[in-house]
Amino acid sequence: MEEFASVVVSTNGIGQIESLRDNYVDFISLEERLFHLGMKESYVTYNHHGTDESTMTMAMDAICTGLFSMILTLGVMPIIRCERGGAPEMVGRKLCKLLEEHSALQGKSSHNRPVLVIMDRNLDLITPLQHVSTYQALVDDVLDHTSNRVEFDVQSDANKSMRGGGKKVTPVRKKLDIDPDLDPFYTSQKFNPFPEAIE
């Protein structure tokens, strides 16, 4: 959207635009092949014994809307697979109904359709136990981040010199946007083990 806006401004085309809408933006794309639905505390919501049925239904609807938006953005009708019973089946059925009602993907099926697997995180036993030591995982674990903006504190040179004088040293808060499409180091090193990435 920012790129589109800068092109419109640079070509003096603002007068030709009557309206502009964001449709199907219920997911956050962090990289070309990585997205999330931006649902905080979702695991707790689904698994808390005090979650009522209306809250659970709203959460399932939000998941369906996010997956639906992602599928429409990709423009390819996936093969949807989910386990029977429980939340995965509920999400799968709602998503199939949404896709059937939407005309944009009618006739878009092909022999090379992606597979969308919907499963309960409680059945995924290996992911919480296995923790990779890649550069991307380290950034996720160590630094504060929201979407692709990383924030961290650094000691400035002036602060370092004041430390001996007994004055309180306040760190400087830095912000860095990681754009995987424009950052060649991040793109080439994100899946490498951390010791290799820093060499």
C-alpha cells in the first residue's frame, strides 16, 4: 500500500483515484512465505476452562476470516485437511463454506493446489520440544518485536563514558524494520545456525 501511494504521488495521479479500500487484510504477512493472524493469547483462549461458547465461536470466526483472506490473496484454492472433531473441524467446515460462497476462486482449482492442514496445537508435540538455534529464531526469542519491527536497547558511547561518574545510565531505544525482501543478510542467514550467521 505504501509503495502504491508513493507511485501515485510521484506520478501526480491523486485526482484520478475516486476511492481506495483494503479488502481481505485479516492476516499479517511477515515474509513471502510467512504470515500470522495477529491473534494474541489465542492458545490460552482455546484451552482455558473458563472460555464460554460465544468467545470460542468468535475466535473460530476470526481464524476462518484470516485464513480466508490469506487464500484470496494467494488466489489459489487449497485442498483443506483437518482432524475430525473439535476446533480444527469447526474451522475447516466454516472455511470451506466461506470459500464455496465466494465467487473469486470459482474455477481456480488446478492440479498443483496447495494443501492447508488445520490441526490442534495440543497434538503438535514436537514443535514445543524442538527449538532451533537459527538466526531467525534467535531474533524471535531475544528481541522485542511486533510484525517485522524489532526494538532493542543500546548503550551509547556518551552513556558508557558517564558510567564511571556515578550517574544513572539510560539506554537508548532503537527500532529496526526487518524487510526480508530488501535485507539480503536476513534473507540469506535466517535459516542458518546462529554461529554460522555471525561469521
